Amino acid sequence: MRELAIVLRREFLERVRSRSFLLSTILTPVFFLLVLLLPVLSTRWAGGEDRFLGIVDESSTGLGAELAAVLSESADENDDRVYASVITSPAPATLDSLVQAVVTERLDGFIIIPEDVVEGGALQYRARTVTDVGFQRRVRDAATAAVQARRLETAGIDAAILAEVMAPVQLNAARLTSQGETGEGAEAGMLFSIMVGFALYMLILLYGVQVLQSVQEEKTNRIAEILVSSIKASHLMLGKVLGVGLAALLQIAIWIGLAVALVGPVQPILSASGAEPGMVSGLFSRVELSLVAMVIGYLLLGFFLYASLFAAAGAAAASSEDAQRFTFPLIMPLIIPMMMTGVIVSAPQSTLALVLSWIPLTMPLAMPMRIGAGGTGSLETAATLVLLLASVLVLGSLAGKIYRIGILSTGKRPSFAELLRWLRTA
């Protein structure tokens, strides 16, 4: 056990003292913070611009003047400020002069309201650029409201009464637990699940690959031959996996502390920008001790499972280039739940989510995402954790046999038949 503790301590200190550990500890929360805040802040920073338009009204119903008034009176400070000139009696040369004005940048664009717009005729919008989807939506909404008012007037229907009849029904969603309503909205629940899944994916991938690279480096430099002369190969592998796992756990603890400390400063920014009230506090209202324990349980067991496989792959590979070939097949089971995040989070009881939750290699990501979405029970959680633990013991034992022989073998990469022979003889 003393040798195991020495290896564990060396691997742990080597990781936490490295520059990559410091950078990833700082930059990962910064990345998540930017993902959360940039869409909100970019909307606030995108100030409106002056836009000069010509409106040709061929309908003779006054829609042109009404549309110009609505566009110029937008209350949103981020909208473009529109200055529109309305032409109600266009001459034959009007269109050519408007095109010339746009080309020479005296106008940004023009709108043609056709004579049959109330009967279904389409507005024509011409400009130097037509990629401004938001502005076109604004024009379409304003014109639609004006045309609908004309149609209601023609049909003899009171617009106020119709609006009252057609008012949409609001849906207030809240998650129910054994303690009652959590007060958590759909947006906060989905964001929490996605963040948990992405964080586990990065940690397992990041630290699992570190185990592979460490094993391969020691094998290539023949350091492993010296180490196994004084320590059992199984202890060497276990100490390496545990040491790297403790470094991952330390990093998680730091991230959780930073996240809790940032709740207060971030919430007012999001609230002032129109985000769902209590979105961030809703996220952290979910951070209960039992939930943290379950997520860490899946993380550690998932890490030990993958780290054992990465260690075996590093020991079996003949060179560092050869080891890279093992990486993609090993991380494929991690990529599948990430690709299916939308399905898992929106439908945590779907067949796909259930299947991914009971496959040991996809379980470490699928189950925390389902738990975050509130789609699992305590019995299912306990059963999957037991299954994952059993998988760690079985696959860890098989990986240990490959590691024991592979770490001392040199030459070409072993074939599949040779790997089976190693498993039988180790």
C-alpha cells in the first residue's frame, strides 16, 4: 500500500502543479460565464442605427403612412431608428429613382405596398442588404397588424373584442419533487442539465486522455520497466488512476466554489436584460447535497472506467502515434450522449434516454443529464450506480491484465488475438 500511496501522491501533485491545471481551472468557468452572458450582453451592446427608407403605397388605404409611423415609433432602444418617406401617388419613374437612391446610398431601401395588399398581395422590400432578418420581421409584423385591422374593419368585427377572444393562454411550468414545487422554470432546468453533461464530458475526456499519455510516456521512456521492478504493475496503474482522479475532484470543488460565489453578481445582469427571473438562482437552487453526491459519484465511477481503458490502451500501444488511434474509439461512447443532449433533456423518460442510461460507457453522462431534468427516481439512480460500479470492477480488472503485460512489451502493436492471450495468461 505504501507504493500505491507514493504513486498516487506523485500523480496528484504532478497534475495540480502543472500549468494546464491552473489554466483549465480558471478558463473553464470563464468560458461558461461567457456562454451565459455574451448573448445577453451582445443584445444590450447592439445599439440601433439610423435607417432611411422609402415607402411606396399603391393601396390608397393609408397603410404606407401607418407603417411609417409604427416603424419610427419603436420603443426598443436596440431597434434601428427608421426615417421613412411615403409616396402615395408613384409616377412611372418612381421605382427607377428609388433604385438609384439605394445604389448611391441616399436610401437604405424601400418598401412597395401593392394595391391588393388587403386581399393578400405581398409587400416588396428592396435594399442593399437583405440579411437583416430582424428588421424584416419588424416590417412584416407592423404591416400584418395594419392589414389585419383593415380586414376586421371590412368584416365589421371589433378589433379589441377579437384580440381579447384570441389572447393566448399562459403556461406556468414548475418541477415537482417529494418536497413540493421547486419554483424552477423549464429554462433553468434544461440549462442545468446541459451544463452538468458538458462538464462531465470535459472532465472524463481531459483526465482520461492524461492517463493514456502518462502511461505511454513512461512506456516509451522505459521508466515503466524501472517502476515495475519495485512496485506491482496493478498498484502502478491504480495509483495513477486514483491520483489523476483526485486532481479532477479538486478541480470540481474549485469550480463549484467559484460558481456559488458568482451567483450574486451575475443574476442582476441577466435580470436587467430580460432573462427569466431567478434563472441563475434557479440553477443553484438545484445544487443540493444529494444531487452533488450523485453527480460526483457518476463522475468518479465514469472517470475510473474510462481511465482504466485509457491506461490499458496506453500500455498496449507501441508508440504515442499508435496510442492516438485508440483515443477516438474510446471517446465515441462519450460523444453519443453529448449529441443526444437535446433528446435526453427534453424527454428524460424516452426510450433513447433510458437505453443510454443503462449502458455503462454512456451512463456517466446520460444519467446526470436525466437527473438534472428530473426524469429519474431514486431506485433507478441507485441501480445504475451499482451497475456502473460493477462495470468499473470488471473492466478495470481486464484493463489491469492488459496493462500488466503491455507496459513491458515492445515492438509492434499487439493484435486482437494477442490481447485475448494477455487476458488469459495475466
